[in-house]
Amino acid sequence: MFVKPYSGNIKWQFQYRMHRLSLQPGVDKLALRGAFRYNTSVSDSGNTSEMVRNLRRKWRLRMRTSDFYYDLPKELIAQTPVAERDHSRMLVYSRQNGEMMHKHFYDLPDFLVKGDVLVINNTKVIPARLIGTRRGHLGVVEVLLLKRVDYTHWEAIVRPAKKLKPDTLIDFGEELSAKILRVGENGIRIIEFCFEGIFEDILSKLGAMPLPPYITEILEDKSRYQTVYCKTEGSAAAPTAGFHFTPDLLEKIKAMGVEVVEVLLHVGLSTFRPVKAENIEDHKMHNEYYEIGKQAAERINAALKECRRVICVGTTSVRTVESAYMDGEVKSGSGNTEIFIYPSYEFKVVKALITNFHLPESTLIMLVSAFMGRDNALRMYDTAVSEKYRFFSFGDATLIL
């Protein structure tokens, strides 16, 4: 006997209504059982799947940030890239049967077929980290450029934030100075730069690559914090899933009949800002600029119509194509996206995903959990830890099919 739970507990209300739904005639009980927990994927089984989705919308469980935590030994955080890009390891996960295989990234062509569409993000990281001093003080300050507003104005993160208030002047040397104009959302500063000449040339001399704080070793070759196919400058962090590709590997993939499609998303605060809210639905993403060309959109849409796979390289490519999906197709054009993908999201475009191993409780592991189910994602991560895969930006890859 299933006892009706206390009405104030939303989780038990959800489970009770799922139980009542299972008693209805014609309901696929196997599909219903698979969808019973909020953190697993719903299989597509007609009316049952739709009833479950409707029930979820009405009785959405409160997902906690701590639900996406896993233990990671510090020594598994990769400090340097592997000597050869495509020699990183690759954990292959099948969503169909839950099986895992341990491969290397140069084995990727074995899992691709003619007609697949591989979507890559061709953004280029700028030397966005500037070190300076407050005018009239000796203390060192750090400015991380996030997004260009116009020729002289930028959105940025600053440290120490408490001392860098509006009207503060910062000197970065004789060629460059800045004034903090105002403080925006999430503590982001709007900064006006003063300089003579070309800003990009000055930035290339004074700026440093914005390596994540968990990387403490000096990067000898700055090109290793770029993909081999980067083109358009503007990112404050790299789309790291693309680090594993080499020119030869890309040519081999193209020769197989796989279409390689380029899109653009400038990586900003949304990609690496930690989730501080206890309930993940209270987390707000910072907008990031994206572009999809007409030809790229046409090739992706053709694949969707012909039931060919769209395989995204990295979470930034996922967020780009899913943001651009409207009225049954991917639209070409540009804009800003604040899309936040977490479990219960229904993917419209992406059929397979290449990505790295992400930080616990991050929006990135939440996106991966949405794609493969939270329990499956954490099981894969536990396997990666036990098999001593390398984690984060310079770490190994996963291929989720």
C-alpha cells in the first residue's frame, strides 16, 4: 500500500503523483520507473514520456548544488597539457547501455560515421589578465577582461574587489590606464581604458593568458591554451574540449565524410563562475556573445532533418546551438545567450558530446548531467577518478554517445 505523504513535502508529492500515474491504463511502467527520479533521463515512449514531462513541470523538484558534488584527489587536476594533443585519454560512454570504454583521443574517428556533423567553437582566447596598481597606492590589483562593450569600455572581474570601487584609477604601465565607472551585477566592473595606439597590440604586450586558478604551473607554450582552429578573438577562457584536436586528426575526420561546422561563442563569466545558490534554479548565468553563420545553420538543420548525428565539441558549442534553436530549426545570426542547461532540459539539437571532466558543482557538470542523467554522470566521474584520468582544462576527454 502506498500511503499518501505529508502535503508540504514537494519530493513526496512528486513521488505520490508518479505512483498514481502508474495506475492509469496504457502507461509504460518501465519508462515511468526510469523517470521516477528527477536526476535520470526520460526515455521517449510516447504518451508516458509526455505525461512524465508535464508532471515534472508542475511538480519540479528542487535540485541542490550539492547534488552535483564528487570527490576529486588534487593530484588528478592536470597542471600541464600532454605532449601531443590527441594523445590524451578518452573515456567513451554509451547512453544506450551505460557501457564505458577507455581509449585515446586519436581513436575518435572509430566512433564517427559518414554524415555526422561535428560542431566546434572557433573562439580565440585573448590575454585577458592584466596586473596593475591603484594610482597613489602600492598594492597590486588584477583585472580579468570578460566582454568588450565598445572600443574603450569592458566588463571585467577585479581583485581585490572591496578596494576597487567606482572612480578608482588603475595603472598598468606607461601605455595603459583604466578607470572603474560602476559596479554591475555579480560584482562585475565596467571599466574605461585610456591608451594611445591599438588596444589589441597593447594587450598582447601587457596581458597574460587567463589560466584557471587551479593551474599553478607556468605554461611554457601559450598556444597550448588555444585550439588549433581558433580564429575570432574575444574569449576570457578557452573552449578546452577542443584542445585534443590536431590539424591531422581534423583532416582525417573530414576525409571520412564527417562535416566539421564552426560556430562562435566567446567564453565569459557564465562558463567558469561557481554556483553559489543552494538551489540550482536560483543561479543566474551571465550573458555570452555567440554567432552562427548561415551555412553552418543550414548544415546542422540538414543533419537534423535527415536524422544524422550532431556532435558538439564542448559545452560552449552545446550552449550555442541550443540557444539558436527556434521554431524547429537552428537559426543563423548573432546574439547573447544566458541559457542554463541542467537536468530536466530537453535537448533539441545535440545527439553526442565531446567534453572534458569538469569541476564539482559547476554549471558544466550540470549540463553533462542533463545530457546523460545525473546518476550516470557521477558514475562515469567515479570511474574516471578510479582509473586516474586527468581532470579539468588540460585534462582528458569524454565522448558521450
